[in-house]
Amino acid sequence: FAFGDPETENVGYDQNLLISALTTNTTANPRRIRFIEVPLDRLSAEGRFIDPWDTPYVVALDGNHDGQVSMAIGQAPRRETMNIQEPVAVFSWGEPRATQRPIRSWEAP
């Protein structure tokens, strides 16, 4: 499952649902178990989890419990399809107009 659009910087309703489920929202997380603590200044007005450059993070979860996620990142002709050997993958587009690649949780800094 991908929460956010790895092709653009758009993140929709799905990411809001994910953040609600990982925090203590009683509808999405009825047992109120807090899995992540997101500071209020890291939530956009729409409730999206944003990076230091105010761009929503993209999150992918292993939906079939095989220990990996598959994610296509970027736009043609530079689109990359990756099989990430992690149950959760998160990336940030990074600083706007930077020449570096996106910041990826599955890569060493």
C-alpha cells in the first residue's frame, strides 16, 4: 500500500487515514495505541505528515506480509521501480530544487 503519490508531490486522503490510524484517532485506531507521535508543526492544514520543506512524506507498507514493498518513484523517463526489502518505506522529496535524490528511509545517509 502506498500512501502518497511517489510520482508527484501529491498526497491524498490515504495518508491522512494512515496518520490517523498511527496516532490515537478513535475511528481509525479504536484501541488508541499511539504508534507514532507527529508534532503539530509537522502536520499540514489537511492533516498530512510533512517534511522540513513542507512537502508530504510518501509512505509504503507491506500489504501482503512478504517483508518488502514495491514502489515506483519519479516521472518518465527517470522513473525508478524499486523492490525494497523492508516492511515499511518512507521517503521525502527533500529540499526543493536540490540536485540530490529523494531522502529514502531504506538507504544509508
